Amino acid sequence: MAEVILRHIAKAYPGGPKVIKDVNIEVKDREFVVLVGPSGCGKSTLLRMIAGLEDITNGDLLIGGQRINDRAPKDRDIAMVFQNYALYPHMTVYDNMAFGLKLRNMASDEIRQRVTNAAKILEIENLLDRKPKDMSGGQRQRVAIGRAIVRNPKVFLFDEPLSNLDAKLRGQTRIELQKLHRDLQATMIYVTHDQIEAMTLGDRIVVLRNGDVLQYDTPLALYNQPANLFVAGFIGSPPMNFLPGRIVNSDKKVSFESTGGLVRIDLSTSIHRTALASYEGREVTLGVRAEHIREQSIGLSRDNYSAEMDTLIDVVEHMGSEILTYFTIEERRFVAKLHGGATVTFDQPIALFWEVNKLHFFDTQTEQAIR
Amino acid sequence: MLLILAAVSFIYPFIWMVSASLSSESGLGDLTLFPVGFTGSNYVTVFTKIPLDRAFLNSSFVAILTTGLVLVSGAMVGYALAKLDFAGRDWIFYLIIFTMTLPFQITLIPNYITMVRFGWVDTYLALIVPFALNSFSILLFRQAFQSLPQALIDAARMDGANEMRIIFQILIPNILPTVLTITILTFMGLWNEALWPLIVIRDESRMTMPQLVTLFSVGGRAEGQLGVKIAAAVLLAIPIVILYLFFQKHFIRSMASSGLKD
């Protein structure tokens, strides 16, 4: 069993503020968990704490049920893949992969077998005699993963391993990593700032900001039920649209009214109407994803969609299967993901409909979701 | 043209020195590039009068061993200053840099007294230990280690390497130009050092070449024969010249990178 448990984990540098604040995460055996967040949120620090490369100020770190706070990195049975690969430049690929095994006094036959097997899995058998400088970024990346695989560790840690690759290679490697996880059946913890990587790779995702865990859940749960304004804005591409306003309750009819008064949405059919009713008169922020704004009412149930809203199109991006349409409401840039066949033109008025039950509401003060 | 003139002005004294060492005593007045009254007797005299072969071995032993120690100690201290976090790290570094500003002559007497107290006078220890750690090598190692990514060290730690293995098996092979620079400059400095051995060594069997040659030249044993003195100086310079010819490319690079000249 290689379950990883972080219990009240905190980190502070001497004389400085806490960079990791009371983090509680349980990673199940063979689970692929992604730590995601903006630069400086503490995700890499947290990963390095798990690896043993950073001290833990408070809390308990358990792997396979054993507390390992004070164990050296080499004694944690963990392998790590670094952002810049960190291959030893003066060693061949074979030596890079074999180095850790040699230090463990493994028999040379066993080392050769492990390196060859890993090389076969990663299709780098023909590179074993090369040095890192003679390889492309993608090949170095594979070697870095190979160096981790040969160790056959309990837990794999990945620190933004795809960020130095070009977009195409990143997409390919993402798929290969998923396959690798399936084949190795190992526990993996992966750090990225790219929410697409997080969504596509993770069984579960930890969203971090300023050393705090804001939400820990499956990709779909994060997307569909963000716990707060930050997660709602961070997860999803294009990002969620936000509009500040307040809840109005007149004639027992709950509705949202934007701060500028331009938008008024009847929420009497909303699944959140009861929770929202208690927010009467208070400031809330409405969130709507780009794909939940439609351009035509044909086939749309009036119960599910808000009244049409006429707006002028600022920018149109044709993506092929869909059109990203940008428009402005009360000086806020909005984006709608319309069907590729829609007829939208720059500077032309268009009637847009908002899917009422897909709207998100957040307490503007606390930034927490209202449900 | 100016460059040629400069090159000639630098090389001429050396060529004259070699030529003079092979000239007869009467031919030394001519500033010619070729020996006048060619003779090898000056060299024979040097070897007859002083144990230069023994001094050569002493110098080689001291210079090689001390250079090795400088590399090991400099790498370890430089690594600690570049890559380890501990209280007072920067202050220690500034202190080490400060010692670079002190002329050797200032520490000469205190160092000599220390040698006396340790009972190291007239031993190889007096020639080796005071030079086994030097601030210049620490500075160069620190700068070189700082230029290497931290991930390289982290990866080695994850692989199970201890700090010594990280320094000598992972980092050092990636800063070889720096290692070569330190090796060349340290070896040269040690080889040419005459003042310190003159103070701490009196037993002729433990004297280094520069010490012996200096004593020979100014101590009266050359009996005023300029040719013999010059021959001794040539013999002193030969090992460095041979080293230069072997490592010419690196030698020039090391001088350029250190921004120093001897």
C-alpha cells in the first residue's frame, strides 16, 4: 500500500510567514493526484516536502501508514521527475538511469535488466549510450521518467515535468503519462500550474492558493461545483465569467440583479433558489461558464434559460467546432462558447441566453459558493 | 606590429636566460639570443653543488599534494557556501573574501609562530597545511556551484547520494574548467613560492626548488658565477614551462576567466 497522507502539514521559513498552512490531503494507493495553483501558491514546496527535499515545520507525513517526516529522501521510497529533467550532464542515459540503483548496491545484472525494461516502456532503447546534451527536450523528459521508473518506488512525484515541452509534445506526453500510470499502477503526485494538465491527468485535484488548499476533489466536481470564486476562475478554459450584483426577492420571486442594473435573471427555477433567498439584499457574484451561454432559444426550455440578453460582439474567435465570442457587460469582458455553425459577426447585436441551473453564485465577501 | 613587438619583449628575456645558461661565463655580456661559447658546464655545476633532484621531488610532492588538498577543501567549503542553508553563511563568506585582501607578508609571522608551536618547522607539514585551504579556490568553487541548478543536487539526493558523492561525483564533473583553473593557478603559486619555505625549512633535504635556487643564487654557493645562477633559474622554470605546453589552451582560459595574472 502506498497511500500518502498529509496531516496538518505546515511550512514556514525562519523569520518568514507560513508558505504552507495546515494542509490535509489523503492520496489513495495508486491514485493520480494533481496539485495545481498559480505561481507561488506552494505546490512545488509541498511536493518537495513530500520528497524530503524541504523540512516539514508542522504536521505528519505518512506513506504506507508510516510517519516519514524525518527520513532522508533516499529512504522514503519515492522517485521524482523534475521540471528541467535534472539529468546528470556528464553521464550517459544508461548511467543516469542506473545511478540510483548502483548506490543501492544492486547487482549489475539486475540494474541492466531494470534499465532495459524501463527503456523499452519509454521507447528510448536506442538512446542508452547518449548523453543528455545530444537529445531533444522530449527525449530528456523520457529519460527523466525512466530514471524514476527503474527505482520501482512506492510513490512517483512529478514537478511540472511538461512545462519545458512545446504544446504538441505536451499533449502527446500527457496521454503517455496517463498510460504509464495505468501500466505501473503506482501512486502519483503531480504538480502543475496548467489547469488543462490537471483536469486531464488527475483522478483528483488539489487546488492551492497562498499555501492553502481551496478544494480537493475530482476534476468534474471542481469544474461543476467549484467551492469558491478562485477555483471557479482557475479551473476551466476559457475561464468562468463573473458578474457582481445582489439577490433581490420581490413577490416571493428570487432574482439576481447586476450591480449596474443591466442584467436581471429570474432564479425562481434555479436549484439554488432556497439558498439564494437567504442572501436577499446581499452582494453576490454570479459565475457562468462560456458553454452555458447560448446564442439561440430554439429548442431551449424557457424554464432552463434566462431571458435573452442583447449585446454587441467585441471579438470573435473561430475555433472550428466552436466560436469563442467576446462581449462586454457592465465593463466586464465575457466570453461565450457558441456552436461552430452559429452566425456571429463582430460589432453585431446578438441575443444570448444563460442556462439558469448552470449558474454559480458566490458570496462576494467570503468568496465561498452559495448552494 | 605592436603585438609582435610586445610578444618579443616578453619572450626575449626568457630566451636570453636559456641562451645565457648555455654560454660560457665570458659570453654572458652579450645580449644575444644564441649561446656564446656553448657549454653545459653551468648545469653540471648546479647539480654538483646543490641537491636539485631532491628539491625537485620535494617541490613536486608539496605542490601536487597541496593542490589536491586545495581542490578537495575548496570544493567542500565552496559547496557549503553555495548550496547549503545555515546561519551565518554569508558572513563566513565575507570573512573568507576579506582574507584575500590581506597580503601574505602580514600573516607570515603569526603563521610562523603557529608552525613553531605545532613543532612543524622543518617538516613537510609546514609547507602543506598552511596552504591546504585557500580563499581564492573557495570563491571560484562557490561561484561555479551557484551556476549549477539545484535540481541536479535534489535529483542526486533522491537517488541516494550523500553530500560528498554529490560534490565529487555529480557537481565537479560539470565544472571542470573551474577545477582546471584552480589546479593550474594553485600549482603555479605553490611551485614558485620561495619566501615561506625559506622561513620554515632549514634542512636542505626538505627544501623546495625555489628555496634552494634562491639560497644558491644569493647565498654565495654559486661563487659569483652568473651562468650557474641562470642555469638554476632555468631549471626552476622548466616544470612550469612544460606544464604550460601541455595545458596551453586551458592555461590561457584559466587566466582569462580568473582575471588574474601572476
